[in-house]
Amino acid sequence: MRWIIFTLSLWCLSSSVAAQDRAAVERQFQNWLQDTVWPLAKAKGVSRRTMRQAFEGVTLNWKLPDLIPPGSSAQTPKQQKQAEFGSPGRYFNAGSVQGATSVGRQMARRHAAVLSRVEAETGVPGRIILAIWGRESGYGQVPIRHDAFQVLGTKGFMSARADYFTGELIAALQIAESGHAPPGTLKSSWAGALGQPQFMPSNFLTYAADGSGDGRSDIWGSAEDTIASIGNFLAQHGWITGRDWGFEVTVPASVSCALEGPDQGKPVQDWAAIGITRVSGKPFPKHELAGEGYLMMPAGRNGPAFLVTPNFYVLKDYNKSDLYALFVGHVGDRIQYGVGNFTGRWGKVGNLYRSDVAAMQRALEQKGHDVGGADGLPGFKTRRSIGRWQQTAGRAPTCFPEARMKTDLIR
């Protein structure tokens, strides 16, 4: 019994100390808002009234990831490195794809006029805008509940990317000052992304558009403004009118998967000349033949393959993930053309963790390969580096990490 009482006493003491520490950090946060944030905001034209309204009653959100409290010796949490690395096919689960498609078709009918107008103004197909809208916020149906100022304030004060989030916080204050969204209604994701298109505040200032003609860019409550803003973002990032995003293809064994990447492009007609064909059996459209195309194999030889255009990489400007851009292009095609699932099947990946992939990446770097950084995520540079290493070792290139490679690479 004495041991239990002693243990409880220690727990209560530790909780009390933790509470005192947090209270001290909260005071530092309030001082930081006044001493650091306010001068920066004032210089950008933010009024004291807007600043006061934005942070009235706001305290730190201690539940956000990657927080480093002042004075803490802790480094950025690395647990995510141990997350299981699964098949890219998980990203395309039937529920997500079919849901985004079916609701997207409803939205295409409901908002046909504004989609047509935005497509004429920007050159971005309505189906692509719809697919992004669906992926980001379920066409506005996913609740966005976080207070943007609490999220950005917390991350600006004590996160691994404090300078970045401080800049985004200032941008959010500018949005409030401009009247696009009153401070009490400025809602974001846990990462600080705003509204239905999930723009970071700095992107809102640059790309948000008024699609309804009321003089505001209300990406929280207006479908018209959301559609116009997504279209404007893609247009400003270089969307090429008249070109597709890409095509699912068959890559013969004679064509190495190590040819993947946006820096190894060649005219679509040249890819066709070496045996790459569309899985549909149709020829590549004539207007695409002379344009640049790029091999994209997100699972190496263990999944579908694609020949993508520069527009695919414009989609990656919205979200840096290959799979995100592929999801958007695929769902857009399903919405407009009624295409089915990919023809290629996603292979299974077993017993791999991000730390395993990172170890392989470091080993490849030591062998002179550019893997794009040892982050545990097999992007195109990692995939093709694996393929090149396999070719050098006399193996058939698969261009994707496998459990046995870790031992083979490191020994």
C-alpha cells in the first residue's frame, strides 16, 4: 500500500510540474505573439483590432504533432519513420475512389456553369478541379473545425518548421484583415490549410479567386469561389491547355523502369517507338505525340505504369505526392469519361518500415546514387536508383524496395 501511495504521489508531483511547465510556456507564447508576431503583422497592414480578435481566448494546442516546447532538449519526433510501408495501392481504396467519383458527377451537374466558365478562363478541365476538390475536402462535406490562428500560432511558436508557420500565421492575419473571412470563422486543418481547397494562407493570398462575383474569395462556404481558386492555382502553376495529365500504359520488359522521372522525358512518339502502348489499346492522341512525356511507375514493376505529361507535375505542385496527382487524374477521368479501375494490379509489399526504406536509401547514396534524400519514402529517384543498382548487380530491375534488398545493399 505504501508503494502505491508513493507511486501516486510521484505521478501527482510530475503532473503538477508538467502543468506548471505548460503554464510557463503559455505565458511565453503570449509574449511571443506581442513581441514577435504583432510587429510582423503590423508591417503587413494588420490592425491591432484584427490581431486582438484573432487571438482572443487562444491558447496553445498541445495535441498537434512535431511540437518542440521552448527549452526542450527533445528533437523532432521520428516515430513516423517506423510506420509500416504499405503498397501504394492502399491509396486507391475502392471507397475513396468510388465516393469521389460518384459525388463528383453530382457536383459536375450542379456546378456545370461555373466549371465551364473557369475551364474557359484557365484552360484547366473541370474534371480535374472536381477531383482535387473531392480529395481535399469531400466537395466541402468534410468538416473543417480547427481554429487557424491556434494551429498556426502553436506551430509558429514551437514546431520543427517554426519560421515557415510564422509566415503562414502572418498571411492568415492578412486574410482576416482583408475581410475574406472574419477571425472567428477562419477554420483550418490540423496543419493550417484553409477551406475547401485546403490552401495554406500564403497560397490563399496568391491564388484565391472570386468565382461568385461578390468581391470576396470565400473558400470556406462558396463552391463557386472554391472551383475558381483551384483552377487559378493550377493555371498559375503552368497547366498546359489541351494536354491530358497522362495515360496508363504497358511497359515491355525491354524498357527499363529506371527510365522513370521528370528529368528523363522524351516526346510521346519516341516512347511509343520503343514499345510503350496504352492499356486501352488505343493509340496516343495525335496532338500528344510531339509533346514531352515521362515514365511514371509508382510501384516499379509491382503495379500500374503511366506515361504522364507536364500537367501531371502541375498537379504535384498542389501536393508533392505522386500518388496524390495520380488519384486526381484518375478520379477526374472516372467523373468525365466513366473509366474503370487501373488495368495494372498493385503488388503487395511485406514486412517493410519507413526506417527500412531509409536504410536502403542511405546505402544507395553511399554507392553514388541520388535518391532524393533518405526520408523513408520511395519517390521516383529512389525507385530508379534501385533499378540502376539492380541492373548493375545483374538482376532484373523492379525499381521498388523489397525486404531482401536491405541486407543485399548494406552488406
